[in-house]
Amino acid sequence: MKLKDLDLDKTYTYADYLRWTFEEAVELIRGKVFKMSPAPNTYHQDISTKLLLKIGYYFGEKGCKVFHAPFDVRLPLPPGQIKDNEIQTVVQPDISVICDRSKIDIRGCLGAPDWIIEIA
């Protein structure tokens, strides 16, 4: 399936997101599909790498985990909705810091990270 084949008027869930095999990276916000920017440029990557190293060292000593994109952050609304077919928001911040390790699972983060960074 290609992104252009999706009905963009429809509302989707994380269960749908897991089945997609698009070449383009997408995020799901309140059930709506948003195409992400193409691959980041070298300036973006340089900043991301420098921040990741410094932040990773600092927060690692405090017991937190630091992840870089692509890393799925699932935001259930309301917070009790944790089934894949109920979650309608999935984003991939450039950098995510998570101190509550119970939010981390094999698929990424379930719930809001303690800190995210988006590099413009």
C-alpha cells in the first residue's frame, strides 16, 4: 500500500499504523495521517548527534533513557486507552527522554516522555 492510497478523511489508529509499509515516514495525530519531512540534512543530524550525546550522558547517570528518531511515542487520549486499536496519536520526536521506565516497551514509549526535542 502507498500513502497516496489512504483515505485521508478517515480516522486511523495505532493498529492501522503498525500495518502500513509506506516508503514515507508518517505520524498519526488524533487519528489523522501526517507525512513527515524527508530525511534530515547534515546540519540537523549534526545538532541531533551532539545533543543526543550530551543529553544521553547527563540523563543516563540519573537512570533515564534517551532515544532518537525513529522511535514511536504513543499518546493515548484519554490516558487509559492503551489498546492498539484505541490509540490515535503516534509521533516520532527527534530526541525523547524517558525517566519512568514503565512507559518503555518493545515498540517505543506509551505515554508522554519527560522531555522531547524537535530540531527545525
